[in-house]
Amino acid sequence: MRTKMLIVGDEPGIVAVVQNYFELTGYQVITAYSGAGAMKKLSHTR
């Protein structure tokens, strides 16, 4: 089972770079672009 990581940021390009890096190193990455979006994703992710 891979470790999950939530990345939250309002700059899609930066979020994509960070996401790609951590996916290449073996993490399962979940992204959100606002605090509200992050809370919504957290409530649906285990």
C-alpha cells in the first residue's frame, strides 16, 4: 500500500510539479486547489 499525500495550492502549475515529483517517488497523491476542496477530498479519502 502506497503512502497517500494531499497537496493543496492555488497555483495549478506548481501543484502539478510537486504532484509529479512525489508520484515518481512512490506516493499516491491527492490534489486540491482550495481549503474547501481539500476538506471535501479528505472526507472522501481514507
